[in-house]
Amino acid sequence: MKDISISVKKKDHEIKTSGRAIYVADMKFEGMFYAKVIRSTIAKGKIKEISLPNIPDNYYIIDAKDIPGKNALKIVESEQPIFSEGNIEYMGEAIMMIVGPDKRKIEELSEKIKITYEEEEPVFTIEEAYEKLVSYHYEKGDYKKAFQNADEILEETFITGYQEQAYIEPQGVIGIYENNKITIYGSMQCPYYVKEAVMLTMGMDDKHVQVIQNVTGGGFGGKEDYPSMIGCQVAVAAKKVKRPVALILDRKEDMLVTPKRHPARLKYRVALNNKKEITAIEADIRTNAGAYLGLSGVVLQRALIAAIGVYKIENLYVSGAAMKTNTVPNGAYRGFGAPQTFFAIEMLMNHIGEKLGLNPLEFKKKYIAKKGDTTATNGKYHYHVPLDEMIDKAEKISGYSKKYKKYSKPQTGRYRRGIGMSLFLHGCGFTGSAERDYIKSIAKLVKNEDDTVEIFVSNTDMGQGLHTTFSKIVANTLGIPLEKVYINNPDTDKVPNSGPTVASRSIMIVGKLLERAAKKMKEQWKPHEPLTIIEHYKHIDLIPWDIEKFQGDAYPAYSYGLNVVEVEVDMLLATTKLLGVWGIFDVGKAIDKNIIMGQLQGGMLQGIGYASMEKMENKNGQIYQANMTDYMIPTAKDTIPFNIELIDNPYEGGPFGAKGAGELPLVGVAPAYVAAVENAINKNITEIPLTPEKLMEKL
Amino acid sequence: MIEFILNGNLVSTNSDATTRLLDVLRNEFNLTGTKEGCGEGECGACSVLIDGDLVTSCITAIGSIKGKTVVTIEGFRETEQYKVLEKAFAKAGAVQCGFCTPGMILAAHALLSKKSRPTYEDIREAISGNLCRCTGYNMIVDAIMIASKEGKGLW
Ligand code: FES
Ligand code: FES
């Protein structure tokens, strides 16, 4: 059998390239109605009065009173209303929906709806916020003593901004009500999340709700929870009007109301002994959660677990809170809290190293965790940590240390150069024991009489190539041609719940189930006889995770990354130009080289955007950059060829040795980029995005 | 009534002259390969060729294309040039979610039609109006370079 990493043509290549792929906005149903959500125009208060225009025949108002079940969005907890019942917590909160056959008429009607409010005092920023939606803390060793005995204590605060997923396909769903059953089509990452949310809101059971994923035009975390919200909204409408109802957001609405990466403030204190060694770290991480909890708790967990990055520090106190503000609720975005923390810890380590007159890399090397070391949460690095080899490789291909030394000498003139490096990891899969306790994945393989094999899982291909990689795992394990294995977009009436498509878990967890199922199928294989294999998740308990105490193995395994960025800064215009971008990654084993490269390339460029140009602000409760002109994401001209290498470090718990790869490439780019700019201008920077305006202030 | 040539056929529409070309294509002619990503001329997902030039159909009024030639991905996919681009995109792994892809393919064709052996810089310039959030562009740039080499004589 050929090496599984050798690239193949993707299963969905032709339908996508030729324009035949059907995304949700491409679907039409007989008699379909369109929906528009009417949203609050204030950030906090109570609705006083709603005055409606005359609603013509065939047009309907849908609001909280139409909800047959519970008016609460099921995410982690169920708190956010589907439609407001009078209380407003953020600007853009859904109050009602107009549904009807003609979009222009709907627009016209919506302009005539007048809502008056009794406004209350809102809070917008982490500084102003007083309510913790959730908070955690953990400690290790004796941090108090270490601080008492410290020779020197350093303090630094880091600020990170919003980031918008900016998938090119805006969010959308269609709801259909027929024979007492709701069917939802849509662009989504997690069909079963949508299904469970709709069941709760509609008060319907498992048998009467069906969710079908359409081809999805990018997700990056942004389509983890929000499709549940709009899924519930169209479900309520479809039941009332007894027709298919489509809700397709336009770009502006999508940018205004869907969850984004949490802005964060990260305060660090470091104790150094008289040998200038780190003896303890204290970190306090505050995120701006927005108006409702949503995924903010789980995002915060990942941010806290990553508090000391790839390093080994014996004494720790780490605390954090997701702060409630009257802004759009934030949520999942590739990296899930880790990019914020890695920016802080990597910059902090650079700054300490440089303060001691060292090349930051030399300083960091002393602290890099090795196999057998304990993690921040007293779990263990059970497997090889390949960072040393990765550093050697990076030195060879990027010349980091030599260039760092050269650029650290005083530079003059308009154009100055700098280079920066970051080291990072990403825990693969859900935090802690969620796979065992909540998700309980099931995957199914069905062999047909013609000896083709179909994969049944609920994980979605949103561009990351899952249809192809899952099929390769099954085909290679069975030893049959890839053409004999197929997979469709999940339909909850047909696929078991193999869990959501999040947390870099699909390949490692669900891919492993498929590998095991395929092995069983191979043993029982009889030509031309149908066969079904169902495989359940098995937990590998190493050091059990205790969420109350934040102790134990937070993740079964880690993927590792290293980035080097080299820039040239124009001191006059405060612009930067990329000169080189390198990435070295350990994703265990690449199931498909092209697909992994695509993940790494795309993720790294999102990281560069996060670090440098993707600026989003909330002004008086409203997202200020709400279109693609104001919120700029990188174009083909903003980037250069990246130099990416993979380290082979197969993981026994993943199929063919594969670990998570989707989020990793976005986690560590920002600190490498900012370190490069610092190196060029010889000043410390503690905030991203480092836009030209921000850089100008520094020069 | 507005007449124009769509994918090689003379067609007409009764839509108001201010209707977006994008809506006419998607709603009247069911050509859903042309995507809407932003509706304001920024993302390029709605790109089509008008008289051979790459144009964003979301900010093009149908009235302005009277008598012109429009090619969408559905028309272009029948050509030899498409086959070369399709193969090159597969080889380079240039397609992820696919939402930008029809527009990218047309942008590539528009470039190669004007300059059959472009430089890397030319390619970046030519697709700079087409946003892709998934790939980071480099694999798309490589794909277009491969196509320019493989497609000898076609452009
Ligand atoms: S939809 Fe036309 S440019 Fe984005
Ligand atoms: S492949 Fe997803 S936007 Fe380009």
C-alpha cells in the first residue's frame, strides 16, 4: 500500500471547481419564503413598545410567542433567547422575524417597524465589565513562596483584539416543516448541535428533527454554534407558516451578529531568582465574552491551560474570567483561546530573554518541556516533544539566530529588518474528559453488495478536506481503491453522532474510530455481501482530568509548531513587508500532504492577519468594521510563499499516527510576527493587531 | 427587456435595469456557480466574465450589460482551458471550501487570456480582487502557474 500521505485528488474537487456544489443559498424549494431578523438597536435595556405596520397576506411576524418549546439556545448551557422576550443584552439581539415571499417587500415592512426602548447603562469593555460569566483558577507548586523569595519580579500586560472568521460564504439555513417534522438545511460544522438546539426550542423529540449539512463555505469555528441559533429561528417560522423558510445572512449582518474571537487582556507576573531563572508565573486572563456565555467558558479553559506555553515552570497561579459585556457574544475561532495566550507567553519570554541580554531562543530553550515532564495542570507530556529537532530545522532553513544577531545591532535608515520566532503546541481534541462524558462518538461503516463502502459520521467537510481524508483512512485500512469508498454530507437521519467538527478532533478521534471499524470490516470481509460495522469511542485515561481543580491531562496528545517570521519595516510610513515566513509542524502523520499543507498555509495567513491587519472594534456596542472593506483580510498580494516543513512524529492514538492539525497553524504566528517587528524597531510591543496606525505610535 | 449573450446563447430578461447581474444569473437562470460572498464588490466570489473581462456581478446592474457577452463558470467549464485549470487546481491542492473557486478559476482565465506566461507577481495581482480565507493563496498561485505551463497554445 502506498504511503497514505501521498496527495490524491480531493473527493469534492470537481463539484466545487465546476460550480456544481450546492451551498445553502443555492437551494430552492417550492413555495419557499424568506426571512429577515429584526434586531435591537440598543445595547442594553427593555423593549417598551413595538409598533407594526399592516402586515399583508402571506407575510408573517415570528417572535418569542411562537416558540413551542423553550426560548433558549442550547449551547453549553441554555441561556440566550432565540427571540427576545423584552430584555435586551446586546445590539443586534433578535427580537422578531418577518417572513414572506418577496425580499423587497420584507425589507419595506421591516423599515416600518418601530421599537421603543427603555435604555439601561451598558458595559462594553473588559475594564468596565463587572460580571464574570464564568471563572476558573488553578495552581501548581508553591507560587507564593517563589514570589516571596524572588530576586526580581516582572510584570507585563498583553492585549489582543477581536478576530472575525470571515469565511467567504455567509451563514445561512433553510427550515422545512412537513408531517410534524422539522428539517434544517444549512452551512454548519456541527449538525447534531443544531439538532439538539432545535429539539429544545421546538419541544420536539429526536425522531421529529432532522438536520442536513450543505456544502459549507468555510467555518473556522464561526459555524460551530451560530447555525444552532438561526436553525431554531427558521424552525419556529417554518412551523408557523407551513412553508420552507430561508434565512441567509448578508455579509454585514453576519459580521455584526455572529460570534468572533474573544478580545483578551492577559496580565503576567514572573518571579526570577538571583540566577535570573524563572521560578514562578502568575497569569490572569480576562476575555470579553459578550452578552451571553455561549462557548466562552470552554474557550477560556483552553486559554488558561496554555498559560505557560511549551515551557516547564514549577510554580504557577493561573486565573481567568469570561467577562460579561453588552456586546455580540463571542465564540469559537480556530485556536479557541490559545492564540491569545500564546501571543502573551511568547512575547513575555522574548522580553525577559532580551532584558537579560540573550537571544530569546537561547533563553527559552532552558524551559522547554520534555517527554515525562508535568504540564501546567499536573498532567504529563506522555509522548516525545519534538521541539528541539524543530528548532534545529528552523535554524537551518531560516537562519534565525544569525539574522537575529545581525538585526539586533543598531539599525539606521528608513527600512529596517527584524526576525522573530515562536514555539507552540495545541492540545488535540476536546479539553479533559468531554469525549468520554458528553460526546461519546459513534462511527459507522457500511459495505454494500457491490463492495463499495460508505462512511457514516456527523463530521462535516467545510473545506478542510475531511471527505477525502476519512475516505483515505478507510480505503487504506481496507486495502481497496479510494474510488470504492464514499461519504456524503451528514444527514442526522442517517448518520450516528460522531460529535462536532471542532477542536482539531475529527481526524484524531473520529478518524481513529473509522480506522478501527475498517480493520474489523477487513477481518469479516466477504465479497458481495453487505456488512455494517459500528464503532464506539474508547477513552484512553492517562491522568484523569478534574475540571473543578483544573488538574490532570487536559489533552491526550499535543501537536507542535514553530514559526519564524522575517519582516522589513518602513520607518517613515510604519508599514511592514514580509520577507520570509517559515513553519515547522508536528501533526503526527499527514493523512494527505496537500490537504495538510492547505491547512497550514491557510491557518498561517489567518495568523498573519490576526497579528497585523485584521482590526475590529466595538464602538458603543456596535461592531464598527462590518464589511470586507473596513475589516481587511489578507489578499494574494499581502502574502509571500511560505516555507513549511513537517516533522514525522506518529501518535499511537490517532489513525496512521495522525494528530490534530486544523487549529495549530494559527496559534503561534502572531508572536513570531510581532517579535520580528520588535527586532526591527528595537521596541517592545504588547498588543495586537499591530496595524500601521499602532506601529506609527511606536515609531 | 434586456438582451445579452449568456454562455454562448442569446437570452433576455424582463428584470428592472437596476437589478444586480448576480441575482439575474442565480434566480432567473439558475446559474448558482456564481456565489455571493459580500455583495459589495470586495470578495470576488461573484466574478463573471463580461466581454472577456473579470467583473464582480454583485455590483453590476443588468441594464449595463445589454448586448454584451457574459460567461459564468457553467459556461466556462465546457472549455479546454477549464480542463487545464481544473487539473492544475487539483494538483496544487488549491480548493478547500470551494466558495471562492469558481471566481478564482475565471480570474485565472482572464489573466491567462491576456498574458499566457505570467510571472508570480502577475498572478497575485490578477487574483487580488478575489478573497480566499481557506488556502492562504499560495497554492492557488501555484495552480495558475502550473496551468500556464500545461496549457500551451490554449491561451
Ligand atoms: S459578492 Fe460580489 S464581490 Fe463579493
Ligand atoms: S477555498 Fe474557501 S474561500 Fe477559497
